[in-house]
Amino acid sequence: MITDPIADYLNRVRNAMMAGHKVVEIPASNLKLEITRILQDQGYILNHKVLDDSPQGTIKIALKYDRITNEPAIRSLKRVSKPGLRTYTGSSTMPRVINGLGIAIVSTSKGVMTDKQARKENVGGEVLCYVY
């Protein structure tokens, strides 16, 4: 039994990138699907696909690497809010990751979004992770 599915998601992506894999498979959930959609919209991954091969389903993520140096597009994935210590923030105190070069993924009352979108819509919420 996994107590923190978001940390498991981030670890699977991080480990796959460190090992140089092109594709990683992750058990699906609505929250993981929204995080994946944000990562694709922001250009950190190439593509994703949802497979209904099991009762829960699976998300297949095509990872993105630099063409010349073969470095992963994602330098760091950091879990912020954990089951033991939730981290919430308001729209005025929304964190900036590497002075705006990275993104913070935030779960708000209007859905899962980046820190920039949350500031724009003037909503706060739970800071799930930092990506850069």
C-alpha cells in the first residue's frame, strides 16, 4: 500500500529520467493525470497516454531529453506538501521556483494549476511539488 501516491509518481519519473528511459508507466488517478497534463503544457515531457488495461488504469509518459547533451528536461522534482505535513499558501504568498524559471504545482479550489495561473486567478491552495 502506498501512503503518498504523488511522491510515488514523482519518484517514478525521477528514476526513469536518471536511468535514461524514454517511457515510464504510472498507475493512474485524476490528480496524477492533471499533474501530467501540466508537465506536458509547460514542456517538461513530450506526451502522455492513458491506458485502461487494468481496473485502475495506467498513464504512459514519454520523457523529454535535450537532443545534443541528452540531459533530461526536468532537472529536479521536489515534493512539498506531504501527508504528515501539508503546506498551504495564499495567492499573495505563492512560492516562485528559481525566481520564476521553474513551476510550483498547486491544488486549488479551481483545480490543479501552476503557481503562475494561481496568482493570475487570485487563488491559493496546497503546494504539491516544485519542478525545474
